[in-house]
Amino acid sequence: MEELEFSNRIDLSELHSGVQNLKQELSKVIVGQKHMLNLLVTALLCEGHVLIEGVPGVAKTVTAKLLAKTLNINYQRIQFTPDLMPSDVLGTSIFDLKTSKFEFKKGPIFSNLVLIDEINRAPAKTQAALFEVMEEQQITIDGKKYPLEAPYFVVATQNPVEQEGTYRLPEAQLDRFLFKITVDYPNLEEEIDIITREHQTVAPQLDLITKSIDKSQILAYQQLVKQVIVEPHLIQYIANLVVSTRSNSFLYLGASPRASLALLKASKAFAAINGRDFVTPEDIKHIAVPVLQHRVIVTPEREMEGITAAQIIKESIQATEIPS
């Protein structure tokens, strides 16, 4: 079968080159996990946030730290714990004796890339502190709004909810993440590669990474992604796919309209990093599971049978026809 040749109406050469350099830097340390790396870059380019779930030791936190290392932007890490207060994340007003006025001291959330480690170990009141900042890129303290500088990107890690000391994230919090990426154990060959690299490497792994993209480039790439073309029949396909989750008998809660917008934005970014200025049905299918799996709730009966949200989403993709 011959490959189709086409010419882009939008010049994506610089974006494609920048993304390739970024992936190349990350692959110096990360073994495998190509799907996770693709989704992280996709989310960065369409101004989305990412939730990474997996058992301890599968490089969730390391991957986020490496991503921050490759980007020439401000970076902060917040370790979520059961005693963490909202003010520890957002900041607080402190009384200045010299001026006799309260002065706002910004918290670690004020950065371009924020790594929230083990996000589901903090209680609901601390989770609620993230609602405004993740959706509107601003916080409101004492009636005053404090905007955050673009680009703004939250990468959160969490352990499976079955583990000790974890809280289930509120649905409103989950809905603010563009992707939920589930990280599995490496296979045997990847495990051997991980051990071999650690054995042969003398310098710290983070020292192998160099910065490849700066703030202005990220903002420029995000503007290019917004120009990617989506045909009307694919917009209809996105809507059909999301609406089908609301009538699925296996689901207690379907996806919200925010999921439709997330599918649209993510498919445009995924097309762009693959060198195309137009979205295909395969783009939408490829990112549908990480976009939708955390926005729906499986009925208790099906959950007890071992059926997961990802399985139900995959079946919905197969059952939903692409409009002509």
C-alpha cells in the first residue's frame, strides 16, 4: 500500500523538530513508555494537565522531573501528604510589621510546570484548592485574583486507590485533567535495559538531560496546534463518542462536555506532533481512552466483575461509526 503524500497548509516543521528533540532527550533515561511520553508532549502542546497512575517504582515521578529538565521553564514539585493544607500549595497572606499591611507570599503552585507527587494522599480540602488554578490558571486569595504565567502545566502522580493511605480524587478534580495515563510494569527486555543502564552509568541520570525547548517556543507551538484543521464530520464523531458514554448501561456516570473539548484539543495536538495539520479518525481513537477513562464511573456491578472504564471506552470506540 502506497503512502499518501500531502503538503501542510500550516508550517509544522519547527514544531515537529522540537518535539523530536524533546523525545530524544527523554529517551536518554526513560526506557520504553513511548505512549506515556507521547501523551505528555501532546498535553503540553494543547495546554492540558496530566494524571499518571501506577504502582510505586515505575518512573512516574522521574518522568515528570525529566520533562521539567528538558524544558527551559520554571518548575516546582509539591509532595502531597495527609496533613498538607491549601495554603501550603497556594500561598498565604503574611502581616508585614514594617508596612502594617498583609503581603501575599506565593506558594509553589506559581510556576510553569508543577509536579504534584502522590496527589491522592491529600484530603479533599487540599484537592479543592486546585480546582480554580487548574481550570482558570489563577487563584483567588482574600478577594484578590492572582493570574499564573503561561505556559502552565500540571503533572500529577498517584498510586492506585487500593493502596494504603490514598483518597479517591473528586470527580470535579479528575475532570480537570486532560489525560489519565496508566503506567504498567516494563516487560523483561525493558527491565534488563533499565538494570544495564543503571549499572553502566556513572553520572547522575538527570545530568544526561539538556534543555531543548524554551518558554517562547512552547507558546508558539500551542498557537500552531490551535490552527490544526478538524473537519465537521470528525467534530460530529467526537460528540457521538462522548454522548454514547452517557447512555451506556455499564457506566454510572458518563463524560461531560469538558471531555468533548478535551478530545478536540488533544486530537489536534496529537496530529501536530505527528507532522499533520489536520486530524484523522485514528488520532481521536488513539487518545480517546486516556481522555475519557477517568471522566466516567463504572457501575458497581460491572466493577465487581472486573470490567474497567478503559475496556468500556474501547468498546464504545468500536461501536461508534464515523460520520461521512
